[in-house]
Amino acid sequence: MKITMLGTGTSSGVPTLGCCCDVCTSPDVRDKRMRCSAMVETESTRLLIDCGPDFRQQMMGREFRRIDGILVTHAHYDHVGGIDDVRPYCKFGDVDIYADARAAASLQQALPYCFAVEKYPNIPNICLNTIAPHVPLRIGDIDVMPIEIMHGRLPILGYRFGRFAYITDMKSIGEAELPYLAGTDVLVVNALRFVKEHHSHQLVSDAVDFARRVGASRTLLIHSSHHIGRHEEVCRMLPEGVEMAYDGQVLEV
């Protein structure tokens, strides 16, 4: 199974508009972070985790083939703002979107034209599927286990694929969810910055502690703002087994 990190940045992306800090002006391509999204692929199945406003740019230059499903973590704009741009992929057939009940309702409100009874031409042909934590699903030849995490006070979804787990926008997680992550080898998890507590996102120390609780042998940090620092410098500061992810990074699991 191949995982491609399409975007690893926070909601404002990096560089941040109007900012001239060392990170935003860095020449290192690993310091250019689009909004968070990932692609999970086998030879026969391609899934997206979230579809943010940078989706079109993220897919430029990649193989143009069917998208078998979009797994939504939650319906905040930086995670779903690119759904309209899946239109070209509808030439392969309808695109299935998987979201919990709360996110599904938000998508229907934000994109009513996609779900109208009488649709006008050239809109995305998408099929909305409501899913729930702990109810496994199989899409193509990929098994998916949704788990519940807390984005501040908002319950959202993380996803487990075999020995790989992807979690973004987490502030906390219930103890009852940890067994669903047992045996995870590769963990992708959010880390906004090093200091200054945030009401709905983890700091780096939180992410490192969580990785230790899960027992993952390799952890990659995502959803990072420009305040976290430059990629090269941050990686030197992190403990063994923990690294910053970067846009375009490919993992084989």
C-alpha cells in the first residue's frame, strides 16, 4: 500500500499570506505546505483522505485515474474545500464520499447543488455515504476502520488502514479508542507548533506523547503551521522515530 502526503500544512497553508518569517521565505521545498490531505493507493484502488482547497494543485502531474473514495475527517473548509474539483474524475464514474453524520449534513448544506434532485449539467457526480466510528468498511481492496477523535469539542474521524493510521486536527482522544490503534506501525498525526496551547489542536509534545501511547515505530507530523519552524531544524529536535512529514512524501506500508 502506498501513501502519498498531498498536503501537510495547517488551515492557512505555508507560506502564510503576508508573512516574511524564516519558514515562509525558506527555499526548502519541504517548508512549502499545502492544506492537509493524503492519498492511499494499491494497484487497483485509490482513496483520498480529505479533499481541501489545494486539491487541484496537489493532483497536477499525478496519474489521472479513478478515485474510489474520499474519506472525510470533518467538514471544515481546509479539509473539504476542493470537493467541487473532483469533477474531472467523474469521467470514471461517480465518486463516493464517506463522512460521519455531522460532516455529511454540513457537506449537503455547503454544496447543495451536488445533492439536488434535479442537477444541472457538469457538476460533480458524487455519492454521499454516511459512516460511523468502529464500523469497518472495505473500499476496493482496502480495509478502513474509522475511529473517533476530538477536535476541541467536535467529534471527528481518524482512519486506520492495516498497520497505518492517519489522524489530523486532534486535540484529544478517548481511552476507548486506543485499542483500535493497537499494532499501528506507521502513524501520521497532527502537531500545530511547539509552544502556545491551542484549544482544538495538539502541540508537538502532545503528538509525541500520543505516538508513544500508540507504540508506533514511525510517526510523521502533519497539520503544522509556520510557527513550528523549518523542516530541517524541527527534524533535528524530534525524538527518534518521529519526523515532520512534507508535501509529496511517499510511504510504503
